[in-house]
Amino acid sequence: MYFHRSSPISKLLIGLVFGLLITFTLRCVFFSSAKIVVSGNNIDKCSPKRIISNTVFDISDGKRELVLIGVMSADNFLETRAKAVYETWGKEIPGRLLFFTPENTDLLSHLPIVALPTVDDSYPPQKKSFLTLKYMYENYGEKFEWFMRADDDVYVRTDKLEKLLRSLNSSIKFFIGQAGMGNKDELGHLNLEYDENFCMGGPGMIMSYTTLAAVAPNVKYCLQNLYSHHEDTEIGRCVQKFSGSSCTWAYEMQNIFYHNSAGWDAFTGNLKTKEVLRAITLHPFKQHVYMYKMHNYVRALRINDLAYERIVQRRRLKGAIELKNMTFTPQNDRELRQKEATRISLSFMQKPSSNSEMIPWDFISRSWYTVTQLNPRRKLNVALNEAIDDLVREVMEELNTHSRERGRIIDLKEIFYVSYSINPVYGVQYIIDLILTYKKYRGRKMTVPVRYHKIYQQNFLPLALQELSPKRVPGMKRDEMKSSRKLLSAKKREKKLTNLFKVSLDYIHDLEEEYDTLRINYDHDSKGLTQMLKVASDELTYKAFQEFQSFNTGKAPEKIINIIVPISGRVKAFQRFLSNYEDVVLKNHQNVKLVLVLYNDPKNPNSKLIAKGILENYKNKYKNFDVTVTEPKYNESFSRGKALEYGAALHSNDSLLFLNDVDVLFTADALLRIRLHTVQNYQIYFPVVFSEYNPKYGHGETSEYDNFCITATTGYWRTFGYGIVSIYKSDLANIGGFDKNIVGWGKEDVDLFEKSVASNLTIFRAADPGLVHVFHEIECDEALEASQMNMCLGSKINTVYSPRYLADFFLHNSTLKSFAFNVRLTQSP
């Protein structure tokens, strides 16, 4: 039998053949851009199977890796949540990571993406979830022990995850997660039996490879038999049906796979909570930026764990060395055990050789009692409260380490008291007394109150030094970096290192002399001395680096500092400032320029003319005096914020600005630190200025004294003063500059500091002994608003004299004590 060429049947068959051929050809042409990357090679695929991935893992040694985590995401979240996952915990997985997205996802992303066929971003993502499991099984079912399905708003503690999975046998059918049965409104409507559950999808679910092998081949059936809109419920139903496993019922799973019900605000506040510390997964991070915050916190916890492990290993090593040199007997075995038990305490129990070496103890019970503060009874500050919370939490975790095996639980009822002392050499020592509740639920049940008393120590970590190479010093220009990285001959390198070492030794000698002076003058102010020495060490680093840089480039770079000073009246203060400027800048040819913003003073109309006359005398005396004077409108009221903005407007964006006051004197070392600590587009320098007390009390009746004599009796550090700042013009503009609506005294500095903190710039803040605010009588204008008036009065009171010495004066004055006693008698009922 044959068909005639012109018969209708033959034409139909020929048409079908040509149609199929054209369809297949067009399909290959239109989808030729779809690539699968295998070990870096692009392979064109044209087949009915349309799963597209930009990543294929090459695991060819036959050994299963620990875990493959599949993160479900959407196109809208690839550059936010998915990116945050990939850049935080995604890089620390003890296995591999894949992101599963809809089929039309752009695969040019740097993320390892699998675009699932016929899947979109519609909710609920039932199809996406099932096909994720199917893809992981078909491509990597024989290559991993465990498989985890997660959302893109979950954070995974990978170290804890690894510890959990390695403790389990992956050949057993496990289905791990936080068990759920639906909320109150859904109970009885999810087609679940009384003993059935599912693993909640938000915090993540984990399957052993045997469980996945039983479920994945039946994905099609499960998708065709859905009983609810919840994808995690349907996966749980499918796992139960084909593997016989249900989600882990253990009570602890709600802590291990933790879901925060705060929603959008979850994990945006304090992270030091027991929920965060216990969890393996934390969900949800609706604001992806907080995932980076969590990652930094988890890393800090890991650093603490490693530091503690280091201390433990050092103790074991020391004990092993002692044991090696000891002949074993029952008696010395007991001695060694006792010594090991008290090893950490020995360093704290050094007998002081004098009263000055005795370390005071603070006592905390509802209030904080201390001898180191003017007020012996205080409220707990945030730092101390946090330290005690951390200590108590660690104590309770230690006490409950083996609670489950022993059938009991110990709860905290009350902190009875805490005493602590800080040894600057060894660490912090605590004596803690707690009221606990002991609950025994196995055997003979009981609940009894218990008092717990123990000593704890927290050792300081050993000093760690980091050497910065020239390419890592902030603020260097690109050409300077290149020149500093040039390879030198051995002879030149030796000469360079010799010069560098010499300048370092010379400067160290200078610092030693300065340290002796500070130790004497600082009146045992250890906190301030520590800050001073920190600044001094920075100077050493900078000077040594300058020597290195000058050898490579032929010159030591010295950025121009543009000092901006507003003035309204204050002629004597202006004369004092220019005298200091002359000694530091003009006589030493410092690379500094001065900008003066002169206001009219209603109380002294001639002050502006006098200031200009003084300025002319200096200009005639020094040809290198680079000064610019700008004058606001004649009737404009004084505003420090406006004045500094006027001065800043005269400079380019790359200019280094030092916003100063006419009452603040400076040294050459302060200029050095300004250049060191101010980095464009990176860091702002807010120095803590030393403010003088009334010299009548601090220096006695003498009229001449050294303004830079820094002791506890001559002044104090303005910890809450932010008026002196070093910043680049571009950074000042980017953070919003000064509030020009603030008129009169104060508040503009706090506003600028708050803007700086809210920006993405780093704030560098330290006590600077080269910046001194000279005492002057403060007059608070009655026209000031309430907040400015309070700030002004507070500043006025602080500058009278040291509160500690005022207290001593009153305590040792019998007349004043008698007066106070009589006043108290008259006021008593």
C-alpha cells in the first residue's frame, strides 16, 4: 500500500514533520542563551527539562559532604535578603548553598542560583518548595548527608548546625525542625490527625538523605493532592506519607529553630537574649541589614568562645608540664587537683605591698555602692547592668548543663548581691550570691529554694598587636600607595628599616619621658592615663609611617589644616589665641591656615576694630601668616553653627577643617593627631578637650601657670562636649552640616554629633592632651531657651572646681558642717 504524492494524507504527514522540525529549531534558537556552568565551561542545553542554573557543584570523590542548603527567594529579594544571606552565614556553611528562584530569574547574579521551571513568585510557594526538594535530590541526592530547605529571611548559626548534624546518623529517616500543627484558627482545618505535624517553614526544615530519597520521587503526587495553602504543612504531610517520619516533637526545637513573632521589628533591638544564644536558626529578618548586625554579633560570640578555649588549653598545658616533673602519689594527685581548681584565682590573689595597691570592691544590691565615684550610692549604668546579666546567664547555663540527665531544672529567682573588683593586670573578679529555685521532676518530685554563692573571674585577653602595611593606612592616595609598594633593593630596604627603627626608638624614648610626667601629674587617674597613652601610641605609628613614606616618595605629606574660629567680642581671649597660634604655627612654619569669622558684639561695639588691629600686627610680623577674615551682616545675631558654616563655605570639598573655639589652645602634637584621625569619606575626629577649672582654686593665687598642666586639680575632660571637631568639607556637607536655626550658646555641637553618628562615617573620639579649654567666666543669657540654659548652667558649675576636692573641703570644714547640721534640725518635723 502506498500514498499518492498529491493525496491529502501524504500532505498532512509532511506538514507535521516540517512543523515539528521548525518548532524544535526555533526552541533551540530562542533558548540558546540559557547556559549551565559546569566547572567554568558553558554548555548549551536544548531539552524538555528546563531547569537552569549558574552553579553545579563538582563532588567527584564519592564521599558525601555534610549539608546542602536550599534557600528559596524571589527576584525582588535577590539584591537584599539573598545577598545578605550569601555574604554572612552563607560563606560559613559546612557544605554548599543554592538559591532557588522563578524560571525567569537573571542568572548573571554572583549568587549561586537555580531557576526552577514553571515557577513564579506567587504565594503560597508550594510548587517552588516541592521542586526545590526534587532538584536537590535529582542532582545531589548521592553527594550530601543532609538537606535543608530555608527562606531568605532566616539566619543560620552554622557552627551549631554542624555540631547538631554531626551528632546524628544521616542514614536514619530524620525530619528536623520546629514542629507545628497550625494556629488556633487552623486547628482541625489542615487535615492533620491528632498525632501528625509538620516542620514550620520559616525557621527552616532539615531532612536526612534517606528521608529526601523517599519523598522527592513522589513530589508530583504530593502537588496533585494538596489539602491546604501552607507549603510547610503539605511538605510535612508528604514526608509523613512516603517516609513515615514526622517532624521532631522535642520541646527544645522551638528554641533551636526559633521564630520571633515581632515580625518586621524582629532582631532589631538587643541581641543579648537567651533566645539568640540558644538558637541554631533565627527567623525572620524582614529588614535585611539587621542580618549583618546579627552576623557580627555571632562572630563576637565565637571570638569569646575561642578566647576561653585558648585559656583552657594554656591551663592544661601548664598542668601537663607540672605533672611531667612530678612523681605520682595519692597525696600530690590531690594537691594537683586543688591547684588546678584554683589556678585562675592565684593571679588575682597577689598580696598588695602597700595601701595604694589595694583594689577596691564595689557592692551591688538593688543599688550600686562604690568608693570610686563621688556619689557612693548610684543607679546601675547600662554597661554594668549588661555585664551582670551576661554573668548570671552564664552561671545559669552552667548550672543547667546536665539538668535533663538528672531530671531537674534550676531557675533564677533573685540576685541577692554581686561584688566585683577590676584588677588592671589580670581581669575582673566577681563574688555572686543568687536565690534559686530547685525543681526536681524525676523520682521524688520537689521544689525548694536554694542559695548559691560562688566566685568567678574573667581574665583579660593577652595583648594583640596588628602591624599595618602602607597599603592599608587610611587616607593615602593611590599613587602614594603604589610608590610605597615598590620593591627596593636589599641595600635600600636595609637603610629604610634602619631609619624607621631609629625614629621609632627616639620617639619611644620621648614617650617614656612623657609617661613619667603624666604618671606624676595625672594624680592616679588611670582611665585618663590610658587614653593619653593610646593617643601617644598612635603618634608613634604615624611618625614611623611618615618616616617610611618620606623615604619612598621623597617627602612627608602634611595636609593643610584650615582652622575656623568664630569670634564675637572676647578681645583678651583672641589675643591669647593668637599668641598660642604664633608659638605653634607661625614660628614653626606649620602647614596651617586660619579663618576668622568676626561678629559684632553689641556689648562692645569696638571689639571688631580692635581684633582687626591685632591681626594686622601679626600679619606685618609674619609674612607666612595665611589668614582669611569673613564678616557676617552687621546686625546678624551670633550663631556658632552659622559662623562655622560661613568659614567652611570658603573651602573646597577636599579641605581638612578644624572647627575650633577662641578659648581652646592647641599644641603641635594636636595638629599631628588631627591629620592622623581625620580621614575623608571614612572618619571624623571629635577630640575630648581638657577644660580648666577656675585657676584661683586649681593653681592657687599665682597669675602665671602652664595651661597644659593636666591634673585632677586643674581641670576635667569634657566627655560630653562635642564643639571641637576635625572633619573634611565634603563629609560636613554630606552629613547635613550645622543647624543654622540654632542661635546663641550651645546645642549646635550636639546636633552635629548626632548627625555624624547617624551617618555611615566612623567617629573617632579620645582624650587629647594637646587641646585645652582655658577657663573663663560663663554668662548665661536669659534669652536662651530652656535646654540651652540648662546646658550653659551645667557648664558653668562644672568649671568652678573639682567636685571631689569641693567635697573634701566641705567635709573638713567644721563651720560648714555645723551650719548644715543646724539647717537640717530646723527642717526636721
